[in-house]
Amino acid sequence: MFKSFAALALASACLPGLAQVDLNYGFTTADHVNLYVAQDLGLFEKAGLRPKFFSFPSGAPLLAGLKSESLDVVTAGLGLAFALGQNIPLSIIFVNSNDATGEGLVVNENSAIKSWKDIAKAGKIAAASGTCAQVALYLMAQKGGLDYAKLNVVNLPAPLLRNAFKSNSIDAGIAWAPYSMALDAEGFRVVSWDPEYTPGGVCPRMTALRPAFAKANPEVALKLLQVDAAASAAVAKDPQLAVDALVKRLGLTPAVANATMERIYRQRPSFAQQVDPASEHSLTATEGGLAGKLQLAMQVLLATKAIPEQVPMGLIRESIDPGPLKAFAARAKQP
């Protein structure tokens, strides 16, 4: 009997004679551990996939690729919420990580800001518009009883925070991993992480397919799950694979790569959690779960005028397809 998702993935990913499926795979520049390890180990090809990879610095150009139907599979964060807001159809099949665990409030070393509760003391606060950072800052202000509209928010993405701090252009900023870890390692301080002011955080990183491509290639979703599980098994056996992949792709120091691994990768939602209707990361929950996180994120993006109108909960639920993950879970239980 297969005793884990990883065992099933390793067994099925190495089956001989699989027909190769061509696909265009887009992803944003981030710490995609399993994706990079799968590339390095040839796990996509072993599972019968022949991907052509495209890396994007942000969600906007990735959405353009989805809209033009030039991308078949994507891995990204809340950029996928914008896709729904632009009526770009999606089929989300699993959550890669909970990026809120690695996103935090960063300040200068000698700042009077000691936690998120002191955010009112900040002058200029950097938070990239339309991202998890903006959502985090809004929810932080809301929990602290502050009016977000009265904060002096500077639209700066995490990769630019270092120079902004160096030039004293900002007093605080919301940075996502691995930049939060890199800033902290350099002497800037992460004084609060997202889950401290938003239970569980609201920053899922997801893998999704174009529905038309998924319908034409129904086996691909299951193969992508096999690849991810096989990469997890490989990293569990040799964590250095992940560290090397992050150093190579993102130019991190080994120490920052390790810190990113511990804070993001080690805490990522398991497949078992994602099929559990009671889990906050559930793809199957009728209330809450991934759909609830996306709904809350889009409510914030609407309030901050990042999107023009609220995306109906029905459309959000339609964009989440737990079928492949349920099938994968069922196969893991079979002898």
C-alpha cells in the first residue's frame, strides 16, 4: 500500500513509456522550491510532461500571458486574484505555499517601531500596490484601528526596499520572502510577521491551469501534483537540493536560502490539509479555506482601489478545482 503522497508520486513519476505533453509554464520570480528542484531533477519529464518555462518579475506580465492563452500552467500569488478580476478563467489545483509566513513588517535597526502595533509611528511605509504586501498593510491597519487611507503608503515592491531604507526614503515596509529574510540578515529588522495580525495570513501561492488546456489534457493536473510531491520527497531526503536551487535562481546567500526554507517551505500547507474541509488552506471547504482567503484579499484590493469591482464568491469557488487533488489522495490510499 502507498503510505504517502510522496511514495505515490515517486512511483508514478518514473513509469516508462508515458506520452509527453507539451505545455508553457509561467511563474513569478519567487522562492519556488519544488518547482526549481523538479526542474533540476527532470521530474516533469519523468512524469510525462515537456514544459517550456517562462519567468516573470511580477504578476502583470504573467496575466498578459494567461489572457493571450500563451501560458498553460502558472504558479503565482495574488496575481491570480487579479486574473479573476479581469475575467481570465483559471483552474487552481493546489496551494504551493502560504507566503504570509515569510512576509513581514521591516524597519531600520534603530527604529522606534517594535511591532505591527506601532505602525502609526511610521512616516512613509512601502507596500507594493495590488500585492500581498498591500493586503497585509491594510489588514494590519484595520486590526490596529487605523484608517489605511491616512497612512503614507509608498508603492514599492520588496526587491527595492533595501535601497529605499539606505536612502532613508521610507521608515517601514512590507517585504515578502526571500527579501524579508535578506533584509533581516543585513541588519534591518522584521518586527512582525503577517500571521501575527491576520490569523493564518492572506497570501496563498497557487498553481493553476487554463481551463481549456486542462479540459484538453485532463491528465496534466494529476501529473503536476505527482511532480510536486516527488520534489518534496527529494528535498526531504536531501535539503541541500532546495538550498542550492534558491541560491542558483535568486542569488541568495546559503544562510538566507536556509532561512527562507525554514520559514516558508517547511510551513507550506500539505496536500492532506488542502483536501481537508476543516483546514484554513482547504480547496474543498464550502466556507473559508482558500476561497475565503481569496475573497478577503479581493475585498481589500477593492477597498484600496486596486481592482474595480468585487469578484463574486461563486466565481472564486468555480476557479478552484479540488478534483485532481482528491483523485491524487485517493490513489495514495490504494494498494
